[in-house]
Amino acid sequence: MSVRRKQSRSPRRKRTGRRWSQRVTETSNALALEHHVFAQRSPRKIALSLKRSAERSRRRKAGPFQSAMSMLNFYINRAGRNLSTAKKARLEKAKGELRDLYGRG
């Protein structure tokens, strides 16, 4: 005769943590980004778009340069292994362009 055990696990919950970085990008106080900013081909256009967003945004806590660079680094870091070498190189060049736009060496 088998003994039934009480179910010790809580009921299954819906997984909400899968795209947390997307949620952060969309809702954080870092920046209000333009759509598809990181999908652009030119590092210069990416940097200009980030600069525009940083200067217009009322949701940022830090200065425009720091906010724009922070969002770019956040995107690069969260994409991780899923980022192709060509796209990563383009985004790294965008960092240099962003520094040039703000006159930072």
C-alpha cells in the first residue's frame, strides 16, 4: 500500500524574469531611448541617437554623457554571447563616437 505525500511545492508561477533586461531598458530611469537605436548600422548614428535621447530625457538620474554611455554599456553587457563580433565592434566604436560628441578623451 502506497502512502500519498503532501505536495510541498507551491503552485507553478508564471516566469516573469526571462526578459528583465528588456524591461529595464524600457522602464528604468536611465533613459527614454528611441526605437531600434542599437540596430542601426553606423556607430555615429547610434552615438547621435543616444546623445539626443540623453539630452531630451527627463528620466535620467546622472548627466547626459554618463546616462548615454551607461545605456550603451548595459546593452553590450546584457547581450553577451548573443552579440555577433561585427555588432559588438560597431557598438564599441559607438562608444568612441559618443566620447567624441561630448568632447571626452
